[in-house]
Amino acid sequence: MNNNKFNKLNSVNNPKSIHGIFPYRGKISPIDVNNILHKFGVKNKRVLDPFCGTGTILIEASKMNNKTIGIDVNPIAFLLSQAKIKIQNFKKELKNFKNIKEKVKKNSNILNIPTSVKDNFHIKTAREIMSYSFFFNKMSSYLKGCFMGAIALSARGCNHYVWTSNIVGKKIKPFRYINFEKTFFNKIKKHYYRSNKNIKVFNIDARHLAKTIKKDSIDVVITSPPYFNALDYTSYHNRFVIDILKLNKTKIKMNLIQNIKSYKEDMIQVFNQLKLVTKKKSKIIFIVGDKKEKDGKINKGSNFFTSIAPFKKYRIIERKYTNTSSQVIDKINKTSRKEQIIIWEK
């Protein structure tokens, strides 16, 4: 393989895998991750993803005999990463589901339905979701992830599947009834796999990761950082989950690196932390994209990150987006953006 090229991928989608459990906004493709890991020979290493999201990079890296560590401050991402890595055997997961199902049948509590759910779901589906949400803390980690994924899938279904897997569109009324219990159960069956134990995830802030990660301990950092244009990770399907689980959206947003005004300062802080925890001959790999400004000008994400990083020895591989939602949006907006992979050598 050419040192500055990647094999062309005809698709970056693999919805039946564990990674299809929930349409987390900004999620990197596992097929793409696998391609990158093989490209740079990331095997038998100690790997860190400081913005791990739902753990896609961690799981794919663990398949190549790497010990992986993930960091994410978003509680939704943390719950989903736990769902992927803390999986019991299938019989135990089914038993847990059946126990929850029985509790739901016996429960007569009338629960308040959040406005966002009333406004986007069939009322019968909404009631079924809230009935199961009452027992969320009784669910295993895997079931919690499947429950969240079933919420997102039900939202699409109630809106006649016009919405894409990761974009919430306009409401399509009258809403279609979706049997939530069946959707939940099918999620459990569809995404189950045997988890790898060589993965750890911490629900902490990447701006302070050296408080948790041992200094000079990481061989490779590989991540897709928070979006260059400060994408809102509390919107889209995440919003329904936040409202249903009664999480504090304002507090979540305050803790995320998504404020445009402080983005540069925040990322400089993260880089300084990465400098502390990485070994002398480590690699730091960032997968970033272009940013389209209001005036139509395209700014390269690689220019921004290389200008603030403390690591001066680097190379950049640039490529077009491959069959992703970004590519679809670019066609609509008549924009031609590209993605860059930055490889720093410490």
C-alpha cells in the first residue's frame, strides 16, 4: 500500500455490528477505523482515544491485540461505550430483559412523558418507552445501550423511517405506531457479540486526562476529535435519551468541548495532556475534516490542529469522504470538503 494512500472503501456502514447499537452523532465508521489501524500497523500497543465517544476505535483496536483506554466526558457516550464492552453471556442478557419485561407488566405507575417525546413519537410508543425507562437502572450495561438504540430506532419508525439513522428531520404526521418492546428485543439479538476485556473507559474530561492516565504510558493515540465546527452532541437522537433519562442537558453541554469561542484553548489543553501521557517514540493520529465557513471558504482541519499541537514532526494524508453522511450533505450544499489524517511522531 502506498504510504500516503488508503484502499478505497465502497462502504463505511456495518449496521449489524455492535457499533450499530445507537446512531451517535459524529460516530466514526468501524470499517474505516480498521483500515487506518492496519495502515499504521497498530498492533500489540497501549492505545488511547481521548475522545472515544461510543468506543468504536477502542473495540476495533482491541481486536488487533492492543490494550485500549478511552476517555469521554459525555455521559451518553459513556453509557454506550459501557454497553459495548461490558457484555454478559447471551443467556444472562436475555434473562435480564425478561425480568425487566415482567416488571414493566406489573408496574402501574403513570409516568410523565417529556415534551420532545410527545412531539416526535406515536403516543402509544411513547408510553411504552417511558414504562421501560422506569427500570433503566435495573438493566445491564448492554441492555441500557440497546434500550437507547431502540429509542432512536423507534423515533425513526414513528416518523415513517423518513429520518436518516443519525439526522432528525421534520415530523411526519400522523405518527406511525412502533412496538417498542419488540424493537428493544430485536436490538438485543441483533448487536450481541462477545466483548473483549482489554478495554477501559473513563467518564472524565480529556482536558485533565493525566490525572487518570499514567504518564509516559501510551504508545499510540488515535482519535476523531470533537468536530472542528463544534457539533452539538446533545442534539438529534441524543436529545430524546437525555430527556427520557432526565439528564441535565445544560450541565452536559457545559462540560463538552464544543464552544467555538474556547475551542482552540480547550484543544491546546488536551494536547498538553497528551504530551504528558505518551511515550517518547509514540504516534498521535488525528482524523479530522474540513470546515466550511459562512462565507463559503473551506478551512482545512489539519491546518488548525498542526498549528496548535506541541508535536512538530508530522505528515498528513488527505482523502475524500467515503459514502458518509458528510458526503451526502456536501452534495446537497454543493461543497467539496475533504478529510485529513494527521500523524505526529513524538
